[in-house]
Amino acid sequence: MTGLVKEIEKLAKADKANGAVLVYFSDAKEEATKKLKELAEKNKLEETALTINESGSKAPDFLKLNEKVKHTVLVYEGKKVKHNFALEKISEDSVKEIVQKAKTVLKEGPKKDVDPAADAKAKAKAKVKGKAEPKVKAKVKAKVKAKLEPKDTGGA
């Protein structure tokens, strides 16, 4: 998995407009937190957010993940999954394929049929109603930080 994380971090550093998130599905949250901290430190992760699934080992139904495999990698654009890799083992070949598919999505960018003026108008309208799109990457990083760093209880 380390090879995949390193490659994802490279992609995230090269294209900071998009985010990379590794979600660990585990009921043993303390053990998972320790593993994620070690992974982040070992790989000097700066752009790849690490987090633990709030529901433990149960994946949210809307993701439609194959729970029989050990690893799932989703490459998405906006809120739409473009590629879904269900893997029992992460190999060099699977890392190459995942990175190639992610690069393809990054190169394609937003769809050409989106009218930028209409999109800007919709966002402005949502802002007025108080429903502006959150900055996902910042929100995810804030969650990760809150989960991975011990809280100061104000004295001991």
C-alpha cells in the first residue's frame, strides 16, 4: 500500500486543485489512528488527507463498495466515481493502472458541456441561500487533524 500512497501523494502535489483522501475502515479506531500516523510520517504526506471511517468497518451504502476485498480505490471527479478498483492485494501493476486512470481524469478536467456562466450563477444563488459548497479538502484535513492529534484536556 505504501507504493500507492506515495504515487497518490505525487499526484496531489502536482495538482493541488484536487484532493486525495485515504479512508481507513476499521472498528479498532485507536489501532487505525496509530497506523495512519505512521503511514503519514513514513511517507512525509503533505497533500493526502488520512481519515478513519466514522462507521468503523462498515462502508456507507451509497459508495457501493465490494466488502469482500481488502482494498478499494475510487478515482472520482466532482461527486461522480470515474474508476473503481476492488483489490485483494495492491501490486505494482495495479498502482500503475490506478495512477494512469487518475492522471486521465486530472487531464480531462471539468466537462466541456458545463456552461461556466450558468455554473457561477448557480453557486452564487446557493451562497445567498446559505448552501455554498464547502471546501472539501480543507474540511477533510480538519477532520483528519482532529482525529489524529490527541486533544489537550487542559491540564493533568
